[in-house]
Amino acid sequence: MLYLDNAATTPLHPKALEAMMPYFTEFFANPSSVYAPAQKVRAAVGEARQSIADAIGAERDEIFFTSGGTEADNWAIKGVLDSRGGHIITSSVEHHGVLYVFEHLKKQGFEVTYLPVDTEGLVDPASLEEAIRPDTRLISVIFANNEVGSIQPIKELGAIANQHGIPFHTDAVQAVGHLPIDVKALGIDMLALSAHKFYGPKGIGALYVKRGTKLAPVLHGGAQENNRRAGTENVTGIIGMAAALRASLDEMPGEFTRVSALRDRLINEILEKIPHTKLNGATGEKRLPGNVNISFSFIEGELFLSHLSMNDCCVSTGSACSSNAHEPSHVLMAMGLDSVLANCAIRFSLGRVNTEADITNLMSILQPTAEKLLKQSVLYDMHLKNKR
């Protein structure tokens, strides 16, 4: 099997599994209980919280555990607002975990500005400055895009938000563990992360909330997470998330260089060896190290995907959260692609498990498959007839 869908989820890091195992068996007590075994578990959760805080330049009491990135995004956006309404700003290329929250709030009476992006999928900070109004109450811009890998100018965007005294949230699910992040230096007030995107377990994430940020709870019940997020802690998930993030940071310098080289090799080989292909997203340092998003003109993405799947090649047409939607990617459409070309896009996302041999094996499958489907394409046949 060729696994090239790390943006959807990553395999569990061995160090995360090792760290988690005792908390499935020996250290199973509820950390909210008062007896000694429970307090040992509580201390371990505190150490994990500190470790995650250190990884992003935060303080221990600024980290709140959630069930994943979607909950963290929902909590940040809804929790900082109230029923007074007002104006809120996001980008046109957000993950659905943010985009759908803004659509919901729009129905509740909030006015929403969707910042445009350029052909690389990047927001111009000047457009944010122009969009801010006296009643603007929240700005939310994704850190790195899950479909095309473009890394936003977060520091500049955060500085603008800070200058106007507006809370600034970022969905950093694709960035944490893969890029160096310092929330203080970047001017971030709230940041969402999810463990299974950096070789941790599924079902656990966290929300960074800067001290002084007013954030109402969205789950009511017990006093967990400093009375902000009720529910018994997912102890094994928390321990695994902290271990995976530590391992990812330790490996980041070498892995960033290695995976970026694999990315660039794959991009170059596809564009050189397969005709009618187009790279989507930014290039170089403005792109996530493992992201390759290519439009194969005249070949419908879902059809291409099924043929690759029959060859045990695991890739995606875009966001795993909307893979069954059969709608053109809102990200690619916002970048200026027409619906036909947007529907011809395939995302390959590389990670720590991938090697040079994987690129060689992928191309041995990809190239003949593309040639076969191109010959069968009605769109390509029409293209050739129009050229005559």
C-alpha cells in the first residue's frame, strides 16, 4: 500500500503509543477523583498540558483539551461571541470546521466578510485592514490550508488584529507539528490543533486561549478544564498527543527538509512527465512541506481517485471531511480555478512514513493511469477536436 494522505490523518507515532499504553491499563483512574492513583493521573495530564504549551510558546493555563480540531474551532469562534451580533471576518479558503460555523453565525444575524485570496491561495494583509469595521468582533484565518498547503502570512494578519484590539483565531490543525509556531510572536489569541494530524491519536485536540481572552464554555457540566470545558478528560489521548507533538518537534528540522524534498520531486515529476497538469497553491516556503495538489486537466478527480485506489494508492481529492460532497472545492474556486479544473484536482500529502521509493512507485502508477484516463476522456477528445 502506498499511503499519501497524511493531511487526512497520520499513523500513530511509536513514541505516542508507548506513552499511552500504561494509561489504558495501570493508570486508568479518573483525574478528577481525590485518591492517590487519580492524582498521579492528574499530574500526568498537567505535564502533558505543559508540554503542549511549550511546543507553541504558550503558558500551561492557556491550553484547553478538546475532542479535536473541529470542537476547538467551534469553541473559539462561538465562545468569544455572544448574542449581540456584529461583524466577523474569515477567509474564503477555510476548512469547513470554520466555514460552516461562520455560515451558522450569519444565519444568527452576524455580518460576515470573507477575505479573498490570490491565485496561490494567500490572503493579502491589506484586504484584512480594509475589511475591519468599528463593530468587527472576531478575525479567523486558517494557518495553513488543508487542501493546497498554502501558509498564510499569520504574523502580519495577527499584528493587524492586535492593533485594532480584535480577537484573532487561527485553525492551525495542518500546521502544528510540521511548522515552528510561537503564538506570542505571531499575535495569536486562539489556536486550534488536532493530534491525529501530527502522528497522535484521533479524538483529541486542544485550544490555545491567550490569557485575558473572554471565552464562554460551550459544554456545561463538571469543573474540568478550569470550569471551561466539562467532561472527563480523555487521558490516554492527552498523553498520546503530548508525546506525538514532542516527537514531531524533535524530528522537525530533519523531517521538514526531507519531506519538502520529496514534495518538490513529486511536483516536478508530475508536471514534467504528465501533460496538462497544473500545481495548485503556493510554492517553496509558503507551502506545507508535505502538500502536493495537482489538477489533471480533462480527468475527473473522483474517477482518477478510484483507479489509484484499485492500485492500493491512498490519496485524496481534497479535504477528507468533504470527500463525499462531489462539489467543486471552494478553496480552488476561490483561487480562480473554474469548476471543471477544480474537479480535476488530486491531493497527495507526504509524511514521516514516506520515502524516495514511494515517489518512484507512485509515478509508476500515476503516469500510465493518467495516460489511460486521458485517452478515454470526452473532455480531452473535445479539446483535441477544437484545436484542429
